[in-house]
Amino acid sequence: MYKKLFVGLLLLLFTGLVPTSCFFKCEVPDHALLQEFSLFLSEPVRGAAPFTEPVLANGARTIAAALFVSIGQLKYDYVSAPSLQSLFANQALAFSCPPPGRLGLKDQVETVTLTSKGVFNGVPAGQPLDQFVRCRTYNSFTDTLEFPLDQLPTSINKRTYATDLESPVRLRISPKPLDNAQQQFELRVRLQSGKELMQTTSAIIWE
């Protein structure tokens, strides 16, 4: 009798007819710490979905009017380990627990700086290229507005939950340089703690 009752309870639990929250408390980390990201350089392709354009490799040549620097594969440490007081801890995480990072970044982004390793339209190597950059996030299909690079820290700091925190960002650079075809871009993310994360794109010929 008890065995049948137990099996029936499991079936109700895993089919969602009985909320898993009735049997245990689910605790997931509230904060996220940015650890690393990847940087990709690509050119616009008519009809291509965002982030599906071929990546420009080292030595590639392009005559595009604008290029994309994509910030992707954002990786975080989520503060504190989940604590699920139940025999069904793994099932709890899968069926009822929200994703981690509910309160967003613990160490927030202070600045995001994009520079070139060479002269770019009169801007010396290593100096910010803010006036040539527009940003766009891809948190949702309705998120279509571009904004200045100096607003990117605020945009990232507003993110919550892992699905939002890990969504990519695209920087559009234009116009093409008229004074130096050899370009390689560097992106630095400085956090409020003083920690810096940096990635460099491939070196290309932008004619």
C-alpha cells in the first residue's frame, strides 16, 4: 500500500501535478560575478540573423561600411552554491527553481572601453573610440534600439537572472577608417572592484 502511494506521489511530482515547492525549499545564488567573455569581429551579411555572420579571421580583408564587434559567451560565477533540502534536489532545480543571478551583478561594471591598436579616423592607438561605436543588446526580439557605448555599463548592470546576464552584446563600428587599413580592436571591461577583463579581436585589413 505504502509503496503504491509513494510511486503515485513521485508520478504526481514529476508530472507537475503536485508543486515541488510543497516538499522542499529551493535556494539559488542571488548574485553573479563576471569572469570572462569572448570577442568576435564580423561584417554585415544581408538576411543573416544576429551573431550568425562569419567571423573575420586574422589577416582577413573587408570593404564593409561597418563592422560588428560582438561580446559573447559571457561567463559568470554565481555566488554561493544552491542548497536544496530534499531527496529530489536535482529534480527540484530542474522543475521549480528559478535561474541564478536574481539580483544581478555583485561587482558591477564601471566602464567599457573599445580601442584600436592603430590610428582609427584620427584617433590615436589605444584611445577610446566612443564616437564611432553604437551598441545593441539582444535580451529579447523587441530590443532593437542602439545606444552609445558609455551607456553599456548601465545596461549590463540592470540585467538579472542567468538567461539575461549571459545574453550577447553587439558593437557596431563605423565609418571605416580612412587613415589606416590595418585594424585590431581591444575591449576592456572595468568592474567597480578595480578588476579588469580584456579581449582582443582578430587583426584585419579594412579597406
